[in-house]
Amino acid sequence: MKRAEDLQEILRRIDHKSYPAYKDTAGAYQFDSYVLCIDHVQGDPFAAPSKVSIHVDGKKAAFPSDMIQKKHTRIALADALIRKFGKEAEAYSHRAKGSGKSGLLSVSRPGQEILERSACEIAPESGDLIFRLEIGFPANGRTISARELIRILYEFLPACVHSSLFYKNADQKHLRRVRELAEDQYYIREQLKERKLAAFVADGAILPRESGVSDRPMKQAVSFASPSSLAVELCLPNAGVKKGMGIPQGITLIVGGGYHGKSTLLKALERGVYNHIAGDGREYVITDDTAVKIRAEDGRSIQKTDISMFINGLPNGKNTKSFVTADASGSTSQAANVIEAMEAGTRLFLIDEDTSATNFMIRDELMARVVHSEMEPITPFIDRVEELSDHYGISTILVAGSCGSYFNKADHVIQMMQYQPKDITQLAKREAERFLDGSGDQPKIRPAGEPSFHRVFRTGKKAGANDRMKVKGMGRDAVSIDRDTIELRYVEQLTDSEQTMALGYMVKYAKQHLFDGKKDIQTIARLLETLVQEKGIGAVCEGRYLPCNLAVPRVQEIFACLNRCRSLDETGRGALHGRYGRK
């Protein structure tokens, strides 16, 4: 390994030379308390910034073992270090002058959610720490400005490293609070399973957000208060007794007038699959971490999905047990989203009436009298929701603002009034019974056969491990792999563009190594999940360096991304296998 002095010598030697001479700096250099690795040097000052990593020995970083041994506290610690380093780096970014991206110090910018990111990795056994960032190597025009880079690497960067990545220099009280919050959040998730709850919303939570473009808590918002009938008390390891609303497993309706907070509550539950930072207002809004938001998604592609549970007997004779379309309708897309979420192992559907296909959700009595059931290929969700709960163990939380048809199906009905919940289950059931008196017999719906999840694909073209397949992120909404764009804008629980980038690398890896015409989608998605869990997100990248802008998605989003990849081609159907056993 080279010394820090060697890097200075290289920089003085290449000063004022053409920009490609910066390539000579690539390598690892031992500084006083850390190793600086220049992993990739940009081609010119206007290209993507150079990739740099900081390696700190665990004994020197000296973070306590109770912060790094358990995965949930380790991720929370890494998140806190990224935020601290980012604040420090912001003060130094662009202080070194030059053309293009000269002087840029770019660090991952986490939002309100706490995610596992490639920007900071901590080894659980040794405590060794790796921090990744991007630096714009300075130039005047396309001529190297070595003195400015020396300022960055020997003044600015050490200041950020020493103030952020060593426990002795850290705000230790803050880091302890970070660890304690992570432990409490983990405890609540475990309690959801034990108490058979789909979600928990703590009293005092702030659910409304600042604006449509800001995920920060709204100032002077109404704090949440649970109704007594649904109140649950949890004794947290650190925060003590925490009271809130426990939403039981089963079928729950959220109703109420417009602008009273129905969708706000559902949105908080959607994001409750992730932990949130202190001060977010949703720190103690915890949802079953397999929950999937279900919506209509006009225009999405569907690849051999068995939607026969909801759609059968199409007039064109199209096979709905292995349904294919490049341009799905509202009802077929929502049906596919339900089945694919089941395939991904969800235990909870989250549905908003506003973003659903009406003909998929309900079919009222008058319409059934005019258009007879044998003429209607759609079995609406309302006729399957109890079956999904009773036989498949999948709960549903549904926002319904204008349709009362679900009252008879619901186990619990929560009315939102001025952002406060009220349990109106008994009232809703009583009124539903009165409404149905004398309305005639309701048709019996036969149970659906268990859907097939055995879908085997190969990539549209053969991809080898050495093939250059470029992954390009398009914000949170889409990712391109080898010019195949995967649209993800309606996968609403993706919360960060870094998750989208990670999904791109996962699909690339799957195309190169896993799609062999034998493995089905379930197998491939689980293999990707296991690989990342055991070896980190770097296991799917296979490049000379690990990008600093990746965040680990849930397995549900891995499934969603694979299912929206238009470049897959079916090779065989195989046997029909279901995933769920009957209760």
C-alpha cells in the first residue's frame, strides 16, 4: 500500500498536465488514521465525478459493539454517519474551484427513511468501516489543478472523516438515541407478529407531510390519537410505555369525508414498512414489513401472470391463467398487482379507492341485475377479500370514501374526522344490515383456485457475465438496463432513487446469471434477496468499484421490478405450483 506522501508526489508530478493524467492517482493510500482509496477517476472534469472510498479500521473507529452487532442498529448507525458526513461535506463542496464538476464533494442524501446504503458499510464482527463518496477532481479547462485536489484530499476530506467516522469525536448521546430508537422500532415489529396486528400508529404521531414535494412533517399538524377500542400499549425497551392504535389483522376500512385524513393515514402506513428518523413524526408508525400498496396501473406490461382469481372468460378467449399484455387495463393491472404481491409473500394489502379501478373493486346490485354475472368476466375484489384473509392469511386495509359495499366484509371500520380516528365498526355493520334488508339474495361466489406462481423466463437476448450492460437511473420512477426501461413510478413504496438504482443492478445480475429458462421468478427474486442479505449490495454489482448511490430495496420491490421488465421471454410454463396452503 502506498503512503499519503506518495499521492502528493504524484499530484505534484502531474500538475498542469492533461486531465487523463489523473488516472495515475488510482489506488490505496495510508493516511494517519484511515486508508484513502481512489477507486475510479473520471475521464474529464465534465464527466461523472471520481469514486473515492474511506476505509477505517474498526479498532480506530471504536463504535460500541451494541451499535454494530445487530443488523437493525448497524443500519441505523450507518444512516446517522452518512447524514453527519453529508453535513460536513456540504460546507466544503465546490470550495476548490475549477471547470465542470471541479471541487464537488457528493455524498448520499438520505430522506426520512432509514435504509441500508452502499455509502456506508460497517462489518458486524470487526467494526471495520467503509465510506463511499464522489469527488470532482479539479481542473482549469481540461488541465489538472493538482493544488486544488491537494486541498480537498489533505484538508477538506480529513476534516469530514475525523469529525464523522470516529466514535470519540462523535455526538455520542445522539448516537445512543439513534440506537435506542432502532431497538424500539424493531421491538414494535416483533410485537405486530405476536399480537396479530397489521400495523401500529403511536399516539402523538404527526402523519401529514409538509407539502406534496416535501416529506418532512407538517408544522402545527394535528397529532394522532387512537380510539379507545383499538388502543394498544407496548412497553418499549428504551422509550417505555408507548400507547397507540393497533390495527388488527383481517379486513379494515378507513372511511370519512374528503380532506379528513384517510389517504394521509394510508400513506403513513405505506411508508411504515421502513423505519424513520427521530423527529419525522412517523418514528412509531410501524406496518407489517411485507405490506404492498395495490393500485391500478394502466399501461404496464404483464408477463404470464395467473389473474384467473379475478378475471375469467374474456370474450376474445385470452388465457387468464397465463396472462400476457404489453398494455394492461386498469382492472387487469390491479388484478396482476394483487397476484404478484401474493407471489412476493405479502401479508397485507394497502388499497386506496382513489387509485383503484372501480370495476375491479366493486359491482353493485343494480349493475348485476342489468349485466348478468355470466356476461361479466371480472370477479371484483370485494368478492375475494374474505377468501384472501381467511384462506391465504392476507389482511387488507382499504380507504373507501364513497363506497359502503365493503362494510359487511370489514372486521373493523375506522372513520377519520379532522385527522383523528374513530372506531365506527358497530354503526357501520348496523347500517349495512338495514341497507341490505329486502335487497334480495346475494350470489354465491365459488372459491378461486390457488394461483400459479411458476413462471419461467429467459432474457430476450443472451447476456454473459462479461457483457457490458449499462445501468442508468432515472430518479425514483424508472431505471434503464441495456436500453430496456423499467417503469416504476406506480410502485409507490419505493421511496428513494438509490433503491431504484439498486434494482437496476439486481436485474442486470439476474439477466447475466439467473435467467436460465429453468428458474422461476420466485426463485430468482429470493436468490437476489439472499445474495444481498449475506454479501451486501456489492454482490450484484461486479464492477471494479461499488457505486456509492445504492440503497437496498425490499424483496417485494425486487418482485415488482422483475415483473415490469419487458425484455423477458417465456421459455416454459412448468407445473402449476401455488405458494399458500389453506388454513
